[in-house]
Amino acid sequence: MKIPALALLLVCASSAGAAASQAASPPAAAMPSLDPGLADLRAGQPAQALTAFQQILAADPNNAVATLYAATAALELYNGALAVQYAEKARQLDPQSWKVHTTLVAAYAASGMKQQRDQERAALAQLHATGAADARQANGFLLEMFQSGAAQVEAIQYFEPMGKFHTYYRFLVRDSVTHARREIDVQSNDFDQKSWAAAHPGLAAAGERQFQLTDATGALDYRMFTGMPDYDQIRAMVVGVLQSPATH
């Protein structure tokens, strides 16, 4: 299974961060390289990648880069508890890292730790506003990876609604049997919002909006709803779409 949204983000980690970790590590000749594990992540082999990173950590337990990659591999195996273990250790080693916080969000989500997940979402928003260049330049982040039947799903949250249709969340879906892919977007465009707000001024004044759960190609609208863009409610709607025979 190849899940690029987080793995490729982390594979592109800054050379400065890697150099700092290596500087505090044993000589390169005395320990395994990161390269085999990274190759396994790129190839969609998270179990092999996890083993490779664990071998590095056995020799160098405080290797921040290997710790973060181990958390990534655990996420791609849907092992939330192990992902949290490694991601929290990575935070101890590199507390200001944007990539650590993005991994923590997904790890907490995978473990059902909603309070901690949302604290990290808030931390990411702050880093996006005031942090390092990689955080400021990001449009959004991987919020969760989960499975629903044969569907393997990556949930992306945007810091600001994206595009002319104002996409708040995007769900990247891959069928593990057929390998078919599709995207489900959560949108609230200004044209529909204007007419809805005119009909519901009190709700609009309270910050609510009208949303569409739609195929990213625009070929199919799954449902409309109103309210706030609450992730957990929207996730439940997406799972309903994935489990409905009518939408396959």
C-alpha cells in the first residue's frame, strides 16, 4: 500500500534536521543508513520500513529522524498506538519541528485521542501563522489515515478553504482490492452560501454555512448539510458514503 501524503512529506525533511540528528549519533559506519527504510516507504512497504528504522533506533535511540520515520511507518500500518509512541518521542527530541506536529495529529487521530489530536491541530495552525518557512508555506496537513471496508482513506485539512469552491477537507480514497482512486471534497462555495445565508440569517450570523459533500471531479454530489465544518461529523458522513452501495 502506498500512502504518499505523509510519507513523501517526511522523506523531504530538511537536510539541516537530518544533519543535526546525525551529528548527535554514532559514526555513520557504525549504524544502518536511513536510505533502505525511506525506499521502503516510497515503495509502499511500511512493515519493512518500520523494521529498518527500528534497527537504527536500537543502535541510536535518540535519533530524531529515524524516530519520526518509524512513526510514519506505524501510521501506514494503521498502528495508532505505536505511531503515538514514536511521534511523542520525536516531539521530545525535536519539539519545534513542523513535521513532528503533523505526524502527531495523524497518530492521535489513529488512536482515537481526539483531545490531543485537536491540541495538535491548534499547534499546527499557530505554526502555520508564525512558524518556520515550511509551516508557513503549507496549505494544509494530513489529519487522519483510516480504513473503511476495502477503502484506505487519507483525510486532509486545509488551513484556509482552497480554490473557487472553498474546499475545507479532502478525503483521498484508494480501494485496496481494485486499486481504484477517488477524492471526496467538503466544499462551501460563496454563491450557494450567499443564497443560503439570506434564507437563514440567524444561522449565518452565528458562523454556520451550507456545505456539499461532493466528488472532487464535480460529477456527483453525495449530500448537502449545514452547520460548522466539524471534522468528526464530516468523517462519519464520508464513511456513510463509502459504505453505501449506491456510491460505488
